[in-house]
Amino acid sequence: MQTQEYLAVDLGASSGRGIIGKYDGKKVVLNEIGRFGHDLNRVNQVLYWDILHIYRSCKKMIGKFYAEAQNCAGIGIDSWALDYGLIDKDGNLLGNIVSYRNYTEDSIKEITDQTDAWRLFSITGAGSLPFNTVYQLYGRVLRQDRRIEAADRILLLPDLLMYFLTGVKATEYTNAATTMMLDCKTRAWSKEILNMFKIPERLFTEIVYPCTLRGRLTENVRQELGVSDIPVYNAATHDTASAVAAIKSDTENEMYISNGTWALIGMETGEAVLSRKAFDMGFSNEGTLQGTYRLNKNVMGLGLIEQCKREWEKDGRKISWDDIVGAAKEAAPFTAFLDPDDLEFFDLQDIERKVRRKLRKKNPQISTRGEIARCIYESLAMKYRYVLEQLELITGRKIEAVHIVGGGCRNALLNQFTANAVKVPVAAGPAEGASMANVLAQAMAAGEIEGMSQFKEVIAASTEIQVYMPQESESWDAAYGEFLETISGDTASGL
């Protein structure tokens, strides 16, 4: 077959990238053609995403794609979940996008105290997180936000960007499943929940699925960029769903970790798991690229050390990740632990001071950056074990392997710490899993890939995996007890 070239636009919480995937029928080769930063903007204590900057940057990636590719076969977008824009009846954006990071348990306590979270979970399979889209919208309803009255449609972030590009309003399934408004049995918007929160039903579009056509670039976009009539496809627009789709597993008893700013941890289950145990332990059911479900838990991932690095560089001196990891290797093991999911860490401002204060309560001698980094890495690995044990209790399955994808899988030290903590082999890769699955979802939509079996075969042929075996099990087992004491004395079962 003729090599097809697809553009994957992969948006993270602090940067975005354009990646061309060349697919020749057997494997896909990725090439990054550009990246751009984007920051949260704080105005009157409200955090906003600069959506117009993000959109402008996406268009630049499309322009580069057209200039560099020999055969522009399609475009796909994946991003984080939960955040949305409102569109009026004339098709115009109603204000900037408010970030989910504005919402904490304290800020929505009035809302959650009035709601039956178990009922919501029973309908949607989504765990009750303070930044859930449904809570964001209900807060605006309670404030009588006039933009809700003026809105004609709500579009989640990647759907909003695709609307700007194609003029088509739709909501892709994997992102819809995170909102706590999608019925996990019918795969339709829940009228019961919308009525419960007084959210107008008119706001919601049809649900569309990955590996399908969204539309084509509008004439205005084509003229502005000087490009041709390129199709825009529905990838799994939730970046975690795309990343997990890039795993070729040899066992159904495998836990994944999509490791970035957040660590999203879980396993594929097919149908939603709606047990009381899953609810009590804070798990969510989220959508997969193939239209099924995976049981998932959000854990603070590398965001802690990423923000520490930013703060360490404020004096103008650049610090490489090799420097940080090297210093962590040299530091003494198990000097102190912290809970990565401590609510104080949700606001990443001034994070080094917060981390130091937590660690020094356990060990006043901690002072160096290497010691701080090692404590964070060890605490993350221990938290991954904690979630693994919860998954085993919920599903009744013995987890035989762990697979790490996403940018965090490049951190060999954390990968080894994870293997030591969980006591099963850890496979790492691909780092660009979300982009790889984005490209292959487009190829499937275009008819170049027939079904998930071929999809996974291409993933295997295109990926190099590094395997880490458990080491020093006895010392890690002993330290795990100290970690459990740190996270408020909970047992490993979470009961």
C-alpha cells in the first residue's frame, strides 16, 4: 500500500505537539514536527486556559503537516478531559475556558453535600471528583451564570477544537465518559442526571466513537492555511484512552499506568464495574478506543517533580532530567514518604515548599534536591502498589504485569522503583502511545486497518518495550508499611 501520513495533535496540560505518523500497512513511524507551550492564566483568582492560543498553535501544526507530508491523509486531536467551552446559537464561543484546577473539594462542598454520589456512580460509572464536568456545570447553574442561558451547545476541549476546524458539533465517547453525565449502560446522556442538576438537555450533542470521520477542514480554514481538503477523524480524544490503546498486552491480568503530570492507573474490564467497593475506593469507569470500559483511578503523577523542576529553574539555571534522576539515585533510600494525592498538592503553586514541609515532618534532615526527588519517586511507586492492591480486591484478578506508557515511561529510575514496589515485571513504552494510537485510529477510520487485532499487531511492530524486573523486594516490602502509615494509617486494602 502507499504510505499514508496522518497528523496527531497531542495536547497536554502545559504543552502541545504535532506529530506526523507514517503508516505503511505494517508499522507506524512517528516524527514530531513542532511543539508549543501554553499556560494557565489566573485572572481574579480564576484559572483559564488560553483556548485561542491553543487553537492558533494547532493550525500552525496543520500548516507544517501540509508543507512536510507527501500524502496528508488525516488529522486527529487528543487532550486531557473534563474541560469544555460553551457555544451560542450563532456558533460563537462564549468566553474563555475555565480550568478544572479551579475546583477543589472545599470549593464544591456545597454541591457534593446535596448530591447522592453513589447514585451518580451507579448510572455513569464515574467516580466523584471535585473537578468533574457535571459539578463544574452545576456550579454555574447555581450562580445563575448567564452564559449557560445563552449557550446552545457544550463542547469538550478536543471537540471544541475540531468544531473550529470542521464546523461539526459532536462529542467523542471517551471524553464524554469522563463527565459524569453519560449513562454507562446506554452510552447516552443521562436525562436523570441532567434533570438532577438542572443542566439544560439542549446543550448536548450526539455521541460519536473513535475511528470514525468527524468532518473536513472548512473552506475558511483551508484558505487561511493554504491547505487542501484534509479529513479530520475522531481519535480516542481522551489522551489516556489513546495511550492505553497503544498497549499490546499478553495477559488480561495487566495493570496499566499512563504516566504524565497525572498517573492514570487501571485495567481494561470490557463492561463498567459498578460495585460498591469500586465506588468506595475512588475508581472511575472510563471509555476505551474500542467503545468499551476500563476501571481507572487518577493519582498525582510526575506533576510534583515537574513543578519542583520549574521552581528550581526560576533563578535562570537550567536543570536537566538526567541531573535530577542522577541526584535521586545518589540519595539515601526510604528517608521519608508523602502521599502524592495530598489535597494540598492539587494547587501546584509553591510546590517545593509544600513538599519540603511534608517530608521534614517525617525527617527533618531532608534538604537536598536529590533527596526530595527520591522521596517523590519512591512515594509514587508505593502509591502505584497501593492502587494495584485495590484493583485486585475489586476485580478478584491477580495482576501479573504492569505496563507504563506516556512520557513518564522514559524515567528508568521510576520504572525500576515501580517494579520493586509492585513485585511484578514492569514493561515501559511507548512514550508516544497517545499519538501512536491517535494515528492508527485515523488509519482505521480511513479503512487502512481492519479491527483491533490488526491495530494491536501494528502497535507491537512499531514499539520497543523495556522490561524491568523486581529487585530488593524485602526492603521495599518493609518500607511499604511506612508508606501506609504516611497515608493516614489506611490499610493496603483501602477498607
